[in-house]
Amino acid sequence: MSYYILDDKKNAVLVGFSRWSTWFSDNDDKRKVGLTTLEDGMVVSTVFVGIDISEEGYLFETLISSKEECTPDGIIMRYKTWAVAEEGHNEIVENTKRRIEPKKTKLKKIINRFEFMDL
């Protein structure tokens, strides 16, 4: 298992556990790549985790969670660099929004149908 921190240019730098642990706890704001709350209450969060368990260089991850529960519904994607993680975050947000839109459209059609009914 390898430990990494981010330098000022958001590049991952290999360090020992002690340095990683200190940096990790002191730099929560610097680890956040993206945090987006969607209309349906889902939250898409992409962060620098700084631990490479697989030894393949995946140091960033995106999670989707329910706002009410604040628990992850699943790891969606892992990335090797900040730039790719940022792109991935935005792509997941857009794809999730597209899935929400059809539900909203269907609901609007149902509501409109009842608005025109003379009850």
C-alpha cells in the first residue's frame, strides 16, 4: 500500500504513512475535487483519497450518496489524476441529471393531465 499527498499543482507525491496521515487530516479542503447536490437530493462527491491499495495509481474516487442518509450508495469511478477526476465528476453529474430529467418530465405530464380534468 502506498501513500500520497498533493503538491501545490495538485500532483500526487509519494510519502510515508506519518506524513500522509498529518497532511490528510490538515488538508480536507484541498482534497475535494467536486461536490454537487442534485435536485433529487443525490450528492456526487469526488475526492483525493491518497491511498493506492491496488498499486495501480488510482488516488481519486467519486461517490454518489443520498442526501438524507449521508451514506455512500457506491463508488462510481476511480481516477489517477486531479484533471481526470474533475472530468469524471462532471460527466457523472451530467449523466445523473439526464436520468433525473425523464422522471421529472413524466411527473409533469401526469400533473398536467389532472389539471385539465374537471373533477
